[in-house]
Amino acid sequence: MSSRVHNSSFSRRGSVVVIVLAMVMLAAFFLSRFIERAMTEMLVEMRARHATQLRGEAYSALEATLAVMADYQAEDGGLFSPAQGWGDPLSVVDYTPPAGTHVDVEFIDESGKLSLPRLDEPALEELARFLDLKDIDAARFADAFLAWTRPNHVTAHYETDPRNYEFADPPHKAPVRPIESFEELASVAVVRDFLYDADGRPTERWERLKQAVSLYDFPSANLNGASEEALILAGLDVTQAGQILDFNAGKGRRASDPPQYFRNVADVQTLLGSAISLPGFATSVQCLRIRVTAREGTTALHLEAVVTATSANKRLQQAQQGAADQVANQARQTTAGPAPLQYPFTVLALDESIELQAAPPP
């Protein structure tokens, strides 16, 4: 009898231990999930604070960069090349970011390429031949591109007729406006056949196209930042293009020599010969991409702006409009905040992105 009582008591104690262990494990599970969630929320908040701080530094660096460029443009009568002295704008203004933060500025001269929106049909055919297309395919390439981007273009081939897009899956229409990204070329009939492979991946021709042309509209290409592809496409041979590229890179220049850049086309003809014709080229920056990177620890914020110089006529019109509105604005200015800075540039595009790198190993 006593043995059965002892066994029953032992069994109850064992059940209690099992229940307690189960409750402890359940509590530990919920506690670990709570800690994990709290750590995630803290990490998100910390990265958000980093992003806010880095965003302020990036935009401050962009403002400083535009100010430096505006000074050089006013003093030298134009922007020609970073070799003028604005290639490291933050050092010009003694800009120092907070401790632990690094800010870099990079320039890409979009006007060193040919302006794609300005290329007419013969120029587009020449572009296609530059991409190693045969004459018959070059004509189809240009015809299809114009059917996608230009209103009232009359196509010469059935396969390039924009009405064919209505029978696609899904049906759509040609936008009849300049393309907004190079990736959009994958939607252009005939053109995509030459720039993408069977799996829809961009080919080497697509990469060459990106190096030769810009999506932005500007009147002339800048010889001070011209790419090799743009120079050859313009009709220069490899030797002549190499001479311009070597000059822009400062090859043959001694450390004591002043920075070199072309101030006018006559300077280029002095280098290549007076018989060289350079239609469609100039020596000033028409469209400039500015990349600002603000980095702290494993977080980096990339700010990218595309700017173009505001024309003198446009500045005059703005000044005249400002004078006409001055009286009406005086009352509002007494209560409003400070007026925004008026740089002699027009911002065509402004994008930002955040990069989160993996922490280095301990």
C-alpha cells in the first residue's frame, strides 16, 4: 500500500517538473523573440538616424559643390572641365564632415557623350553602324527607335509600325517621347533584338550604346569630357580620339604645368590640325552628373544629381520676372523665411539611395 502511495507521489512530482520545464521553455522562447524584435527595432531606428544624419551631410556637400561650380563659372566665363579647379569642391570650401563621417564627390560629364534625343535618322543609323549593324539593320534600328520616341514619324517597315504594339501581350502604345532609361530599350521592337540576348539580358552592344550617348537633351558634346565612343562616332579616327583623351587625362603634363583643358574648339584644332571639323562639339559642360556619397560605419547614402547650366536668356527672363514681382513680394518677405539660393543651374534629376554593408569580421 505504502509503495503505491510513494509511486503516486513521485509521479505527481515528475509531472510538476515537466510542466515547470515546459513553462520555462515557453517563457524563454517568448523572451528570445521579444529581444530579437527589440534588437531589430533598435537597429532600424539607429539606421534611420544614420540615414537622416548622412542625408543632411550629403545635401550640404551638394550645396557646397554647386556653389563652387557657380563661382568658377562666373569667374572663368563657363564650366569647361574639373581641371579648372572645381574637381575637389569640398577642399575648396574647407568642408569638414563630423568625426567618423566621410563624404566624397564624383563628377560624370553627361555631355561628354552625344545627346540621344537630338539624333536624327541619319545619325541614328550611324550609331547603329557604330554598334556593328549592317546597313539594312541600321535602317530598321533607326526606324524602330523613332517610331517609339517621335510623334508623327512615318515608319518604312511593317515590323517597326507602332500600331503593332496594340497586339502585344499586354497591349500597349508607343509613348512617343524620349526614352527615360536605357532599360526601356527592352520594350522597343526591333531595337531589343540587337541589344538583348535570347534571355533578355543586355549585350555588349547595349553597354557600348550607354558609353556613346546620353539620355539628356543638350545642344553639343563637351570635348573636355568626351568618351572614346562619342569621338569615334563623331567621325574621328582612333588616333585622333586618343590624342584628345590623352590631353584630357593630363598625359605628357609635368607637375609644374598648369591643368590643361580646351577653352574653345580652336584649341582642339591646334592639337589635331586646322583641317579637323568638329560639328556638334563644344568645350563647355552642358550636362553634369554629380554623385555625392556620405558614409558612416557600415551605412552609406548616395545622392545623385544631374544639372545643366541655366542659359543667359533664361537668367535674364528670371531676373525680369523677379523685378516685376518684387513689389508684390515685399510684404510677404517680411514674414517668410530666407529666400532659397538661386544657383545658375537647373536640376534635371535627383535621386538618393542607402547602402547597408555587412559589418567587418571581429
